[in-house]
Amino acid sequence: MPFRRAVRIIAAAALSAWTAFIPALRPAAADGTAGGGPSAVVFAYDRFGEDQNPSISIRLDQFEAHLDELTDGDYHVLPLPGILEALRDGRTLPDRTVAITIDEASRSAFTEAWPRLKAAGLPFTLFVATDAVDRGSPAHMTWAEIRQLAAAGVTIGALGTSTQSMLARSPDQLAADLRRMAERFQAELGRPPALLAYPQGEYSLAVRQQVIDLGFTAAFGQQSGVLHAGADPWSLPRFVMNETYGSADRFELAANALPLPVSDLTPADPLISVNPPPLGFTIDGSVGSTAKLACFATGQGRTALERIAEDRVEVRIKEPFPPGRARVNCTLPADDGRWRWLGVQFLIPE
């Protein structure tokens, strides 16, 4: 069966399994939606309790505090396929809907995160990088352990063949890697992956198009933000949690975030050719007043904003970004002390 068709069949089956589950949940509050539609916060973790890797690991006490917040607070932690289906169909999600994702399939995700998530009764999605698993790396899960998670109801998605940026490969190399990854999923799990997380959150319009062409139903970056019905399914945001950015206060702030829906985002390609990038967007009128909108650029702090029209904003980034990843986060206060959030990640070539 062709890879693209197989992905679509598997995705449809996985999503339909949650069709009856979503409507039974508590309806969303009026201030918990984007323009009357559903929204959800997705968290991204990688490793757990690996203090030697603070940039990609969360301390166990931090992770436990996050789980306490999700289980003691007014949140609804749902399986990611059900959330995506609700977004696609425009159906209601509860206010403060949350999804948990874990990248890479590390050993600590199995030994530390999985027992805690299972004890808390919280669903999650695991994005697997296949090469490390195939090599039998002691820092990663085995296929048998991944099958154990899948049998327990964990959604298994793909991170690619490795954790290296997809931008480092030619289009032909990337296509070959993605097909090889899908073949390993088919051989070990009996189905190709339908969901993908871009390694390091890095993608370009060309990479995104390849992901679409191969039939993936959704793909996730690492820019901050909130899922909503108008979001691009192949560049969905997630709030990354690690030791540095995993405080209880930041987690609670993110878990309560609301979307800042925009259109006509420029530049369209995260892989920029002009530095600093001429960032601009049109804000959906459903959010109300945007007078208190503020944007912050990596290493530069708060930026100047220029109103081109009532709903069109251009962000005046003062200095060029150094090579690598850079982000701009825009926030807007909402009701009940919550914040609307838009994150944009740029990739600056050498």
C-alpha cells in the first residue's frame, strides 16, 4: 500500500476513535475559544531528570509539579488525535484543553515520565526518532518498549530518523529518510506514523510541503502558541518545557494561554532570507481590542509595533539575529488574567 494512502487510513481510524469522546466533555467557556472555535495548549518535553542535559531535560520535581497542576487544576488533558479532529471539524473542546507530547523516545521518558503519567491517568503522544532506537542506544527506548506504550493507548508519532534538523538534508535525502522512517514504523508497529514533530522545531516551506506530500495529517514545531481551528495543521505550536523554562509559574501561564489567531503572516517561510525579518500579521477581529499587544524578540526584548491598519501589525525588529534559531513572541492580555499568545520561530542561515 502506498505510504501516503496508508498514513491517511491510519490517521482516519485513530481520529475517529475519539469522535464520541469529545462531545461528552464540558463545553468551552466563552473566553476559552478563538473566535467561538476550539483551542488547546500542547506541551513538548524531551528528557526527564537528566540534569546533565538541562537544555532538553526537565527536573523531576518540576515535571511532578506540572502533573499536579494538570490533575488538581481546571484542565482537560486529552489525546492529541482527538484534539486535532475537533480542530479540523470545528467541534467544541473544553476550556483549558491540554495535550502532552514527548520527543525522541529517550530512556528517561520510559523510566521516569511514563510511570508518572500512567499513575496520573494522563494521555500523551510520543514522537520517535527511529535511528537511535534501531541502533540500540542505551539512552533510548527499544521497539518492544514503544510497542508497550502503544498497547497502553499512547499515541506514537514520528520525529524523523534522527533529532538533527531536517533543513540539513537535501529534498531527495529528506524524502528518503522519511520513507525509511515510515518503513520502520510499519515493520515495528504495524502502521506508518500520521503525526510528525519537526526535530528542534525547525522547518521551511519546502520541508513543510514534503511532509504534506507524504500524507502526514499534522506536524508540530517548537514555537510557543495555542492550537486553534484556523492554525496551519503542518506548523502547529507547542510550549517547550525544560529545566530553564519549566518553572511552575511559566507552566501555569502557558496552560492557561489562549490563541492569538492571525492571518497573512509574513515572511511566510521560517527560513529567512532577509535579516532582521519583516514580521507582520493581521489579527482576527474576534479577539477584540489589541491596544495592549506586545511582542518580544530573542536577545532584543520588547520590539516596536507599527499599525498599518486597524487589524494589521508590523513588528519592527531592531537588530539582525545571529545564525541559528530566533523567536518572536507576541502576547495580549485577555479576561480572567489569561493571555493570548502567538509565537514565531525563524531560522537564520550561516
